[in-house]
Amino acid sequence: IREARPKVTLVVRMAASVANYDYIVDWEFQTDGLIRIK
């Protein structure tokens, strides 16, 4: 028996301003266990 599930991604975003610079970091969590940081 096989299941068909849509690919779902949860994105957690952090934005920080440090000394006139803006930093944005995204963490992507996928249902297959993959974690990607951008």
C-alpha cells in the first residue's frame, strides 16, 4: 500500500538588524525530514 501526500514545507524566518546590516535567515522543515537553512 502506498500513500500519496503533498509535499509540505514549514518555513521559519528570522530577521535581525545589526550595525546597519539586515540579516534574514530561513529554516525550511519538510515532511520527509529534510531541514534546509537559507
